[in-house]
Amino acid sequence: MATLTETVKKPEIRQTQCFIGGNWTPAASGKTFDTINPATEEVITQVAEGDKKDVDLAVKAARDALENGPWGKMDARERGRLMYRLADLIEDELDELAALETLDNGKPIRDSRGADLPLTIDCLRYYAGYADKIHGQTIPVRGNYFTYTRREPVGVAGQIIPWNFPMLMVAWKWGPALAAGCTIVMKPAEQTPLTCLRMGRLAQKAGIPDGVINIVPGFGPTAGGAIVKHPDVDKVAFTGEDATAKIIMRDASDTLKRLTFELGGKSPNIVFADADLDAAALGAHVALYFNQGQCCCAGSRLFVEDKIYDKFVDKLISMNETRKLGDPLDPETEQGPQVDQAQFDKIMRFVDIGREQGAKCVSGGKRFGDRGFFVEPTMFTEVEDNMDIAQKEIFGPVLSVLRFKDTDEVIKRGNATHFGLAAAVWTRDVNKAHRLAAELKAGTVWVNCYDVFDAAAPFGGFKMSGMGRELGEKGLDAYTESKTQELLELRSIWKWSPGVLLAVPFCFAQSGVGPGGRLRSYAVKGSASELHELAKAEFAAHPDNPGSSIEENTESPFNLDYIEFLEDSYYVDLNWLRPAAKVTGSVYLAKNEDVYRPPLIFVDGSGGVLYFVMTD
């Protein structure tokens, strides 16, 4: 196992304050908290400890940016361009950001560079491309109605992220929210705030308007609780423990916020005897020990068919024995420390409980080194389903290996948990693979692979592993509201009969409404007969038509053109006030010097309304 050495330059610490309305400010209380290097247990820096006052300011800034700033009026494609720019800036600073992520979180630099940062960039670019592709539907309904839906931003989104993948969780939350046009108030985990704050600086540099993204570092009960309870936050997205999600549900109930949760798991990873055992062993090892076991979808329950159990266990023990622990900034390090003292203590308690309940610790089970929160890669065999290490989420490098004999048995046991985030199956039998993929109760099922993520593929859990989905097109659902708009079609208003003469003046002038003074307009609603009579009265009373009547216009100063239309429909270009009419019956057009003039009568896009546009 590697010793602690430093081979990558430590990053510069720049942003440590709250980011609100485009400004970096200390917490209103003046308080700060320490963020710790988990590899050395030394303080990296002090960070502003935001609370309710800071959240109030952040929500106010987010609401103002949404309703009064350029963001709410910005073209969707322009939003996407700014998101692409943010992804480019992150890519430009990849090495610096990877080092900062490793310093604050403890994950190996090889993982920060090779996984976290590329996935972060890819996620932002994926949703940048979606910004101008969020649209509604046209829906055929009964009756003379034109019905369509719009997808509008849900509003101000409160986002609370965990410490295990700090930058990636920022991208998972920011991506769909920004693409949908929402504004954001984010609370990063108190253990790992530094890269989130750095991304705030890059978002501002990318040109995302001030107030669209606000970041309030702090603690869950204070800063996080204030976001959840705030009456002007429209939606909360949370990634973390199910116990915290229950608190959020209770606290958000007064305002009935939209909620999405990505929670924990106790994922079954099932290896059949007919699998490629070398590939399955490597996959099972990555499934649990990647990121120090601090993955919500970690394959922590490894079910191995009885006939290959001992052979398979030996393969895993050999991998554990050669695994390199040490300084996470060393590119050769494969496993870094746990994130903090509390997580280290929790894992070691579960190791003790596993031994006490009769499981056999065949690998690891001890602290590594004399500083930092390092835990040896640990594996238990002869684990029973009712043991705590097989039931509860440990969130550390502790693998439970269970025996099984047949397919029916392992499906039942794999589903015997209140979690349902992920699962995996290793087999060469295609029919078996499809059966388990269908019957395992999990949001994601991998077959002959593990931890395959893509920004286009939805991710989320069944049962107590979450609500809603992140990533993919489904990830946009939580950040949009669907609005149904129904328009009464004009043909249901204009009930003409042949020979009835109604004066409907039109404006076909190149300038829009032809010569004349300022325009004034008003609108009325009514039945077809009422609107018919009102239209006649308006035409007769207009000063441009003194004494004229709709039946006889002999005294009118204008030359009246007679036009016969046969189709029962009516089309209006509201932008230029140049309507084109097609109605059954006879229509007169008032014309002066080859320019058609007001009064202009047309129907607004909401339907069922006559608009009269006059000149003074």
C-alpha cells in the first residue's frame, strides 16, 4: 500500500463566501466553519456559514432574476449557449478543479480527473443542447377548441447536494434547472463546499446573469432547512439519506413544494456461475470500492452462486490485497480516505457489528495509517440477509458476500430491502439476464457491467431510494410546469349565412394600419349574435364612416369593394395587423386611396374575443 506523498500541486483556495445575486459576501451572522482535508485531518480553510438570513437574500435574488432580469426573457438557445460556455470554462480549468475536488473530498486524483470532471462537463453540455428543445404538444379535443400545452420553468429551485460527488452533483442539479429557465439557490454539503463555490465563479464568468445561481454554504438544519421551508422556493431537489428526505417532506408540506429525491441504496449485485468470472470479479470490485464505497448505488450486497462462491471470493481478496491506498493527490493511489471523521466512525461501527453478528471478515476491517480517515478495503463472507451489514447502507468500503442457489431465490432476496436504487446481473444467459432485469425492483439494472452512467440515461430509485428521476429528458420534468391553453376557434363565433352583409374592415397597408393617428383598442366577449351587432354598430359609428350603414354605404366617402368568400375560417397575423379573411357570406372592405383603413376588427389568440382597433 502506498505511503503518503504529494505529487500533484495543491490548488489555490479562492472562493469561501456566500454567492448571492452575483456578489461574494460573508454570512449575515459573520460565522464560518472549517473544511477539512480528509487525508491529513488538517483545516483547509474557513467557509462562510450561511443560515436563514442568507437564504432569504438568495431566494430574493433568484426571484428577482427570474421575473425582472434578463434570464426570464432570454431566448432558450442563448441560455444553452451560456451553459456551453460554462462547460468550456470548467474544461479549461480541469486540472485545477480536479485537484480542488480531491483536496476537499479525498477521492483519488485519478478519479477526479478521469470520471468526475468529464462527467460534469458532459452533463452540462447535454442539457445545454436541450435548452431550446423543451416544448409542449398540440392535443385534439372534443369541440371547436385549439388545445396545446406549454412547458414553463417551475420557478426558483432549491438544491441540496451531497459530499460524495460534489461537482458532478452540481451539474446534475444545475443542468436541467438552467435548461428549463429556472433560477437556483444551492446548498453544497458542509464537508465539500469548495468546488461548488468555484463553479459559481465560473458561471458568472460564462455570462450567466447575476442572481440566476446563488450558493449558500452551511449546515443542513439551518441553511438547508431554510431553503426547504422558504415560501418563495417553488421546488426542492435533494440527494442524500432517506432520513433527511423524510424531514424535507414534512417541512415542505406547508407550501406543497415540488420535490425530487435521489437517496441511498443497498444494491444487489448478482453473479451466476455461467458469467465471465474475471470480468464479474473486476466489476464487483469497482461496484463497491469505487469512491471509497461512498456511492449511493454501490453494489454492497454481492450475491454469488453457491458453486463458484469460494473461487470468486478468492479473486476479490487478491484484488483487495493489492489495492493502493494513500495520498489522494498521488496519481497512483486507487483508494483515498473517507470524507470525514463521522463517516469513518460509522464505517468502523458497522465492521464491529458485522463481526458481532457472525459474519466472517476475510479482508481489511482496520484503519489504514495513523492520520487521515482511511479504512482498508473490507469484505465479509458468510453473510446472512438479516444482518445489519446486509440491510443498512454503510456508505464505505465494506462488501457483504452472500450465497445463493437458484434464480427464483436470488430475485426474492435481491428485492428484500426497502431500497431500490440499482442492481446488476452477471450471466451469459440472455433469457436469464432479461428476466432479472425485469423482476428486480430497482431504478437502474446493469447487465454484465456496473456504474455505467450517461447524461442521457435517467437515474433514480424505486421505493425508499428516491422520488423522480435525474438525467436524460426525464430530468427536465421536475423543473418545468405543464400549462394547458385552450382557444375557442373562431368558426364557433362567426356564424354567417349567405347574403348577410357585415362590414369587416381590413388593413392591408404595407405600414400595417394605413394612414391615420394613434391607435387605440379594446376587447369584448359575447355570443355570435352580440358580436355581430356590435361590429355593425362600431362600423356605422366610426368617424371615417359618417352616416353609413352596413346595408347601404352610398354616403360613405370611401370606395367599397365587394368580396365574396366561401370558406368558414378566419386567419389573422397579429404581429403586422394584416388579417386575411375567409368567411361564408359577403364582406365589405373600406378603402381610401388604395389603402385599407381602420376600424379593424380581429380575434385575439385567446379566442372568443373581438378586438377593435381605431385611429384617433
